Amino acid sequence: MRADAMHPAWGMSETCSGVAFSDRCSLETVQDEDSFVEVGTPIPSVSFRIVNGGDQPLEEGQIGRLQVAGAPVTMGYYGNPDRNRECFSQKDMVIINGANFFSHEIESVAEEVPGVDVSYTAAFAVRVASDNTDRLCIVVHPLAPEWAQQLALINRIREVLVKKAGVNPAWVIPVERSDIPKTAIGKIQRLALRERFEAGEFDSIVKRIDLDTESSRTLPSWFFRKSWIAQQPRILDWEALEGRYLVFADRAGLSDNLRREIGERALAWVEVLPAKEFARIYRSHYRLNPAEPSNYKLLFTALAQDQINVDHLVHLWTYGGDGTTCASSGELAARQYAGTYSVLHLAQILGAELSARPVSFLVVSTQAQATCEQDRVACEKATLLGLLKTISLEMPLLECRHVDLEGNSSQMDAQSLSQELAIPKSRLEVAYRGKLRLQAALSEVDILAQPIQPPPIVESGLYLVTGGLGGIGTHLSERLSRQYKAKLLLIGRTALPDKHQWTEGAHRDPILARRIR
């Protein structure tokens, strides 16, 4: 047989035939160890392109999805929309936390593990009700029948996938060959497996695996501690800085330096300074009293008259300061007006003003976050974070972010802020310490390894318990009352019945009985 007697080609059922042929492949250009060979170029009337997840063409050398167009490409299965959805969708791609993985590539890596039955492995995405992203499930047929060997195989598959593919499956499920459906030509029907998983057909074996491997689904991680990790931005979109700015300016020079950093990208720049009463100095400068909610309404009324629709709101009133601590509760309350109350008034007005147009809301502080033991925290600024987290949940069009700075150099801080504004979908909590950009994260705590400390509970103290009165809140209250003789103030969504109904109600409802006790 001649060295060029055989030629690789590529096609699939949906293209009705081979639609790519190679005329360059020969015995001299390939080896037995090769995993792949070239399939050549498309035939006349057929065209190929590689696209990303948004169907946009990619450059040569980039990895994406292959799209085929041309005369032999079928329009679909006649009168069978379910079959069309199964065969003409992105079913072979798994997207986990924004990263794309191809099912066949994951399956190939898993089948490299000794003990996995080749061609009886399926990788597909599933999403459970409590998740906001897909999770990877792998179904395999193990060659070993013993359960202990199958559990060991599951661990080896995980190790190999993490090492070679960079993905850790949420589930690896061993099944019989007959449990893996295939088409007449031998293609694994991943969609059918996904539907069976979501219907609960694999729940019993998943539970058995979880119990025997002591997975996180049976021993949940309940204890976490806030931590700060160094994380430089991967993408900077400087075009995102363009727009109209409303800046609640500081007196330390940060707003001036920030304006120079943003430059001509600022289509409008309006500054607001705290004062005793509202005043419009001129079109781009205002004064207002932070303690007067009506002043904020006057500000936005004036902006509307000048046809200034705010794209970026930058709040700098908690940046800097004299560093002195609050000497009294009255002083603490007074300082809230330039911080938490000011942010609250702005959120209330923007919540009423916004329609379908998002607004970037950047709150900048110093001494609001403790990223290490040496950091000082100003107590009047500590209330900002809880409010911003609530605003983000209740007003999704307000893209809230909080940045905590050292305040040593307004010029360096302005460079950090301009970078932060250019980061798409940045974290809610960010801090800059020196040249380090830090992001807030949660780190798991091994509670059994922590030193035992006496409970910080004061004998006969007054404690406020909010929520959970149908369960853990009630148990906690009973313990505080009996063991520490605590005085309790209980707040819940469900009111107690009238006192004359307590005896009868307690007999009918054991939860109510615990609350009454």
C-alpha cells in the first residue's frame, strides 16, 4: 500500500458526510504515538470558523467552538424539537465559574486512569437549586466490582483531573455499563444522563459515596474567618472610566488627583462638599448639609435641570480625617452623617431615580477595614460595609464597591482608584496597602484546632437575640437565661399570641412552648 493511500477526513451525522479532507497526510508525516492528525480543509460550499461563547470569531491559535456552515449541513430533525435541542446545542461544553471545559477532553483525561472502562465515561454540567454556577458531574463504569476499589478509583480520577485538566468534579459516580446511554452509532447521550441526575436517579449512590468518603456534603464546613488575599486585576477596561461623575469630594486632595487621572474620560465632573446649608456654587460645584436628607433631593433636582445623568458616583467623605477617636456617643452619631447616613440618603434617591441604567457607586475610606492586626479601625466608619452589602442586594443597578486606602499619598491613592474603576465586576470589598491590592475573602477555620477560650458572656448581662426563634435562637436564649442569668430582648418576625392564649397554644405547638418558656 502506498504511503499516501489513506487520508484523514472529518464529518458527522449532522453534516451528512465528510466535510473536511486532508491531502497532506502520509505515512511519513504521522506516528503511532500521535493523539491527533490533521483533517485538512473544508470541501467546496462548506466553511468553518472558531468562535467564543458569544459566537464571535477568534484569532488563529485560540481555542473555541467549531461552527460549520454549508449545503450539506442539516437544518435539524424534522418535527422533533427535543432532539434538536439535544444535538444542536452547546451540550459538549461545561462552564464552571466562568471557565470553559469541553466534555470530551475531561472524559479523555478520566479514561487515562487505570480501572476506568474506556468509552464508558461521561462528563456533563448540572446545576442544583442552591448554586449560581454549573458543577461538573462525571459518570464512569469501573472495571473493579468491589466497592472499596471503586472509592479509591473515584479519588484517583479527582487527582488526575485536578492535575491535568485543572477542574475538580463535584460528583464522580460509578455505574454499570448499561446505565450509560448511547446512540445507535455509539455516542454517549450526556443530556439524558443530566436529566436522570437532576431527576434524582443517582441520589442513593451519591449519598453512599458522600458518607463513605466523608465529603463536605455530609460534613459541612460551618466556620469561616474573614481574610485578605493579594489579588492584582487580570483585566483593565479603561473605557469603563468614561462617563459623568458625581464626586463627594474630600479636603485632602484625592478628588483633585483622581480627576487628573481620569482626564478627558470624564464627560462631566460635579463636586459636592459638606457645608451648613445647600448651595449651588456653579454648574459643577455644590455644597450641602450631610445631616439634611432634603439637601440630597435638591442636589439631584439641580443635576436633572442641567441634564447631567450620573454614571459614576464617588464618595470620598470618609477618606482621611484627623485620626482622633470619638469621645462620646453624640460625636459618634454626628460623624455618621458624612459617612453611613450620607451613603444611605444617596442610595434612597438613586433607587427611586434609576430605571434600567446602572450606576457605579464607589465608596472610599481610610481606617474602615482591618486587613491585619496593625490596622486601626475608626468605629464611625465600620457601619459602612453592612449598608453597602444590603444596597447591592436590594438595588442591583447600583454597582457598589468599597475601597479602603492608607491615606498616606492622595496621588498614589488616586492611581489606585482609577485602576479600581477600570476593573469589570470587581469585588465589593477591596483594600490597598502600599503597592498591594487586597480582596476580602472567607477562609475556612478548623474549629477543632483552635485554642479553647472562655465564652465572652457577661453574667447577668443584657443580650439582644434576633431571628431563629423557631429553633437555634430559642435554644441559645434558654442557655443564656439558665446558665448566665442573662436578661434577654428577643426580636422575631412571628409575634407571640396574647398572654391569655399561652397555655392553650403551648400545648398545641412545641416550638411556641419553647419560646414562651
